[in-house]
Amino acid sequence: HIQNFDLQFKYAHRTMLLEPLLLVSAFFLLFLLSIIYVRLDFSIRVDEGAEAKMKVAGYLEKVATLQDRRNALYQSIEDAMVKFKSNKDNNSFQSALKRIGGDYKVETQAIAELLTTVKNINPELGDKVGELQRLDRVYRDLQAQQTALVEKLVSGKIVKAAYLDQENGLVKKKEETMEKINSLEKSSEHSKNIHKSCRRTSFLCSEHSENVQPEKIISLVRAF
């Protein structure tokens, strides 16, 4: 051929898009299979210890939520006392205390029921929940004393100097008790995270569950 000629090719648009789509689909399938593989549990035996830890983790999370609600109720009482000292409206104050007290009983009863359940599964962590209940009662008693002191101040049964002196002592004891409560919650925080990890990868937990002692768990987790 000594003459020039033009060679033209015509491709359908679908054909041009086919190869990129195949490539994307292959990568998507690869990532999907990887996710499924990581999530699957290939253990051939059920680790009762890991199962118990997962149950306890759920109960402890409920305890933590209930304790947060009780802390919010304590703050509501603090706000009510400040308002009472300002407006001296005893009826409103007593009404607020009654309403908050009712809510407090509900939350405390719920924790008491969880305490029994947790103690049956794991006595070590059950003792921690029991200690939380004990410290909470101490804090509640101190706040009740402070409430009675505020009522005496408003009614004129105690002078302000004596009130401030007694209140400072109560506030200090309350702060110490709340610090112990917070420390107790933080001491179990890591343990709850371990239990949640067991829920996601129980085959790993079954391998190491016998080496994890309750004391170490408690020192690592926010059990509540």
C-alpha cells in the first residue's frame, strides 16, 4: 500500500465503562469479604467465661447510667437549696424534695436489682456495685443533713456563722464521698471495655479469658 488510509474504531459507551466497573466491583467485593471475615467467630466451643463477661458488661453499663441519673438528682437538690435560700418559699422547696426523692428511690431500687444479678454472675464486680450503693447512701445522708441545715437557716433557728461552719464540714465530706464514687466508677471502666471487646471478638477472649483475673478487670474498666 503506497496510499495513506484512515482506520477508525467505534466503541460502545457501555464497553468503555465495563473495565472500570469490573475493577471497582472487585475491590468492593474484596473489602466486603474482609469485613465479614473479621466479624465472624470461628471458635468451635462456647466460652462460658466470655459469655458471662459480656452479660456483666451490659449490666454494669446500666448501673453507670442509673448512677449518672442519681448524680443529676443530687445536683437538682443543690439547686433547690440555693433557690430556697433566695426566695424562702418552703412549700415549693418541700415539693421539689418530694419529687426528687421519688425519682431517687426508683433509680436506687433499679441498681439494687442489678446488684443481685451481677453478684450471682461475678461476685467480685457485685461487691463493687455494693460498695457504690454504700457510698451513695453516705452521700445521700450528708445531703439530707445539709438540707435540714438550710431549713434551720431560713427559719431563723440557726445563726449564719454557725450555719456556714457546719455547712463547710458537710460539703467537705460530700466532696470526699463523691470522689470515692467517681474513683470506684473509673476503676471499673476499662473492664467494661474489655467485656465489649469480647462481644465483638469472642474467639480472642476465649483464648485469653482464663488469664484475665477479676481484680485486673476491675482495675482497668468503668464497670458502672
